[in-house]
Amino acid sequence: MPNRKESLFYQKIKPCIEKYLPRYSSSEEGHIQFECDCEFSYGNSGFRDKYQSASCDLLNALNKSGILVGLLFVKYNYETAKRHNLLGGQLEGRGKDFHPVCGVHEVRWKNVGIIITASHNPHDENGVKIIDQNGRQIDEVYEGYLTDLVNRHLRFLRKGEMCSIGGVVRVHHIVDDIIDCVAHLFREEAHIDMYDDAAFESLHTLDNVVHSFNRHNVLKANVCIGFDTRSSSVHLNQVLVETLSHLNIRKCVNNMCYVTTPCMHFVVYFFNAVHVDESLNPEVIHSGGCALHKEVGDLDYLHRFCIPGGRPPPLGLYYGVGEQPHDQFAYAGAETNIRQKSDITSHLLAYNSDQIYFAYFTHAFKELYRCLDETYEGDLTKNCEEEIIHVDCSNGIASLKLDNFCDVFKMLKKKIIKMNFAEDEESVLNFQCGADYVYSKRKLPRGGGNCLGSGHTKACSFDGDADRIVYFYVGNPKEADTASSPPVGDTKWDHHDDDVFGNTNCVSILDGPKIICLLFKCITKMMSRIKVGRENSYLGEKKNADLEEKENSYLEEKKINISIVHTAYVNSAFTLHVNEAKRRASENVKLFQHINVNVVCTKTGIKYLDQVARRSTIAILFEPNGHGTIYTNVSQLDEWASCLDIQNDKHFVALKKFLLFFNQTTGDAMVDFMAIELCLSFLRLSIHEWDGFYTPLPSLYVNLPCPKNILGKIVAHPEHEKYLIAPLNLQSRIDQIVQTVDATHGRCFIRPSGTEPLVRIYAEARTVAQRDEILRLVRGAVLQYVQGGGGK
């Protein structure tokens, strides 16, 4: 093999790796010291950190994430191109005029995605998350690859392998090691030798080939990049674009710019699977009512909003033409210039827009509404009442996108009034607003005190990237004993207002567990109307004792699972309620004889709920913070329906449409919002009646800083985190405290944070005073353990 340093790949990728290394210093002897020597964790939802414009861990993570998402794009499409003999230059014509030789629909290319967001984190932070071809987060294998790439500079230093380099680690040694790691990943995952110039140049050919197909295909295939409303997002997007260009991926980069995180998940999933996944409805593609590619003027809506650093730079990213500089249109009046460029308009045909997401779910909702209304003889239309709903958009991406569902809200007779929707320069993302603020602080969002003073006013709140939703309303302060309120002196809580805005006891929160209960009640009602057609006709044979036993065994095997998936942070009152709802359904709804309902507790983090949920036929999964959805295994559901001869029952058809309305890739605040409003109308419930499903015990969690070396010694149960498996003496002390303070209703657990050097302490009890006492004593026990060095 020729000297790798002479290869095109090495020469091209080296300056990009060097540029985005974290900040470091070098001694006179040449020893390297990085400013931060702590490893960067991928966490439950990607990398997140403070944004700095140069030489920081976040830029390094974006650079390495660009490499991994580029690897995935190549892996999923390279062999396809080879199989169709498309890497040998067999294209007719050149440049913008060439077109594929083989039929455009004969080749199925794959999208991958990457979203720049830090969700509910403060506006001066940002992050990145990669979306695999199935529309879900990357699996643990790719997480491991990416984590190694991001922390490679630190790990190389720690290894101290200096035998062959004179005892001193230079920067170029670290860079060479990272480049070798990248080459190794491409060799192992995509079977491409990046140090071979011909192989490396074939990536350029792949880029051209897929781009040419994209211009003729309805369904495009690209590396899709999107971001939320943070001012740093445009710069981070450009880091990704630059990194991909150094891998010879230039034209197949779809800068979608402002998108919700759930939208990006769905877009990747939809365009890859619409013709093979039976849970997706392809009607939107064929209806002609929606442009599936980008169009000039797509970003005109930005004029209605004030986004820091948001206009006009995204125009250059969104309308960028192939290999031309992506910032060429980043100046005032760019829209006019773009409209004068016919080649740009032609170029946009190669890129899907996020409009398919809004068209798809609007169409799905209209079909669902029509079906439910017909099935239940007009009850839905009768139940829909005119109502105002205040929506806190957290000055995030929902500010820009929620209006796309105006047709749905008209059907539901709901008037949406947005709060905190990026309307002026004082609109700061997640500052005293958003789902996390409302949920954790139990306060009204900024500006809410002006319009939510009445207990009859319904409101909900999204987080910055629109994957979480919680509902709330102003309650009765006299009923505050059951509300979660902060213990005195805890710095996590900030009492600085005397009015409703700062009165934690006045705000009633309907969180993830309450959403689970509402959805399960709606599903139960739909199932109660389905009549089983074949439970007494096993294989069409005349029944006798032997056949009856076989029939029972057969039906038992064909039972489906409905899983209610939650975390340890749910209130005990929720657990009691959902188990009672499960019991009532089993006793009163005949169809539940053919269903196993499982209530499952998992580790914290949506990816852990996701793993459990995917094993069920139907899964309702929500974290307490409002991040969740319903997953449905269509093939299992259809097989079960066929077994019971209910597949043509109009009530089953309506149920199936309801289940498949939900985003099947991730939690989605906007889709959940529409579904919740539909459920409330369908069940004819007010927000107060919904809130009355159960009264939660007073509960609260607090954070305690903890050194990383001690944090690693605190190990929660790997499946559910309800108690510690190490250190056992600390767990024993927690048990003793709970038993002493409130043996009947008390509960407390601690767990190390997966993303920060913190121990999280959760407690609940019959009264606020008992809860606070448990928290005080457990906090003291944990503090004693930490200060003792984790030895006892």
C-alpha cells in the first residue's frame, strides 16, 4: 500500500480534523494538554454542550458526527450503486443535464439524518443527534464508534504509546490516529479502503449518481440536516457541510434548516420506507396536493419571526447549489436573487422538504376524524366544542411550524393562541418558558400570567425542538397540598414572584403519565365496541372438550401485548390508576380476553423506553416530561385481527387509524397535541376531568453535584433504576429513611445523571412536609457518602 499520507483522503481530511480539534496547549518539550480532559458523552439524545465559535468540544463533536453520518450514507448506498453498475461512469450526459440510465424507481436509495438541537437546554448551548435510516436514533454500536471518534484525542494521549514516536505526543500524531480510525470504520462498515485514491474518488461518483437520481425521483436520498432556533445552529450546520465535503459528499446534502426533531425523524423514515412499511400511507405522494421537493419561497415564512442570527444566512444553506459555496446567497435580498436563478430552481428538485410531514399528518388526521365520526355516528362532531388553547412554543421551532396544522385545529374547533413564539428580540429560547420549565418549576411560562389567570383556560407547552408536550392550567391554591413544590433552600428552585407566575402551587400540570392514562382510556373505549367474530369457531370445526382446549391454547398464543411503558419518575398514584384501568378493561371489555396489558418501568431516557416498546404489538410510552408516542406493530395487529375475524369491523378499522396516526419514530409534541385534543373530544372530557383521573402524591426531584470518580460508584438497577445495586449501604440508609418518615406512601430513589456530574434524588410521600423530610435526610446521606469519598 502506498504511503497513506500521500493519499487523497489523508490530504483532504487532515485539515478538517485539525481545524475542529478542541483547544489545547503545548509545552516547550512538545507535550500536548487539552483544555478539557473529560470525555464527552453521547447521552440519551446526542452530544450537548456550551457553544463556542472556535476550538471547543461541541465543534469537535459536530465534526466527528459529520464523519459518522457520512459513513452511514455511504454504507447504505454504496453497495446499491455497485449492484446497479452505477459507479463506473455509466450515466448519460454530464453536469445538470445528465440522467440515470436505469429506471429511476428501480433503485432504492437511503436517507440518513442529523439534527442540531439541545432541546430544552439553555439557548447558549447546542447539540447534535444522528438519525439512522429507520428514522430512529443510532444504535449502541454506532454510538460507540462516535463516542470513540469524539474522544479519540484524549484516549490517544492516555494510552501513552510513544515507543515509535520518540516519547512525545505531537498534535500530528493525534490527528493521524483519528484519520486512521476513520479509515478503519469505512473499511469495516462500508468495505471501502479510503487510502486507495480510486476508492476515495468513487465516493464523489456516488454523490453525483444519487444526486442525478434525486432530480428525477419523487423520493430523494440525502444526508438531511436540520436545526432549531438557536443562533449557533447555522454555524454548526456549516461545520457538518464542510466535514461531509471532505468525504466527497457535496451534492447529496439536504440542508432542511428549520425543522422539529420529530419531523426530521419522520422524514428520514418516510422517504426510506413508504413503499415497504405497511404502517405508512403513501396516498400523500400520489395525491399531488403537496410538493415533495424544495421550492423557491419555502423560507418566506421567516419574515414573520425574529430569530437571532436566523435571517438571511439560512437562505444560503437551504437554497445552496451542489458544490457551490453554501453561503453565496447569504445577504439581504437573497430571495429576489434566488428567484432569478432558474438553475437553482432546477437544483431544488433533488431535495425533499419538510412539507411532506405536515401534509402527511394533516391527511392522516382528516382520514381519522372522518372515520371516527362515521363509525360513532357523528358523536365526534357533536363533541367538538369551540375552545381557546394557549400554546407555549418556548421561542423554539414550534413557533415557526405549528401554523402548518391550522386545518386540523379548524376541524377540532380550536383557536390556537401562541405564546413565546419568537416574535421579537426579547424572545429567548427556553428562557422561563417551555415544557421543561413548566414541568420542573411548576410555574406558568413567561407571559402566561397575562392570559391564563382563569382556571377555565387550557394551555400546553412544547420544548425547544418540539418533541415534548405538557398541559397545564391555573388551579386552586387551596388544593395545593398535593402539588409538587420545592423545599426551602434548594437552589434548583427560584421563588422570585408573588403572583401566579411564581406561585408553584397554583399551576396544575398534566404530564406524560396523565397523557398515558388519557390515551389508554381512548383505546379502551374503541376496543369496547369491537365484536369478536371467531373466538368460538376454532378452525371451523364442531366443538368438543378436546377442541375447546385446543381453541383456548390457540387463542392464548395469538394474544397481543399492549405495553404501558414509563420510568421510575412516575408518581405512585399513576401506577395505581393505570393498574385499576387495566383491571376494569379486563373485566368489562370482552376483547381484552385476547390481550395482555403490561405496565413496564424502564431506565430514564427515551431510547430505553423505545427498546421495550418496540417488542410490543401496541405500546404507549411517555416520560414524565411529556416525551412520548404510541408505537404499533402493524403485522402483529393484523394477524391478531384476522385470527379473531375483526379485521373488517368498522370499530377496529377506526382503532387502527388512531394507533397509526402517531409518529412511529419518536415522541412528537405537535402530533401528540392533535391526538390529545381528538381524545378529549372523543371522550367528551374537559381538562379538569382529565386531570381528575388521579391525584398525584406530593413529589419532587433535586440535583446534588457529585465528582465523576464517585459518581461512577453509584449504580442504579440497570433495568428500572428504582433502587441502587451499589453501594448497598447507601441504599439501606435510603430505605430506613423512607420507612421512618412515611412507611405507607413514601418512596425515594437516587440515580447518577447520564449527562452531567450530578446525583438526582426523587422523593414522594403522603404530604409535602413528609416528602421534604425524606428529601432532606436522603440528601444528607448522599452528601455524607460523597464527602467521604464514596468509601462507605
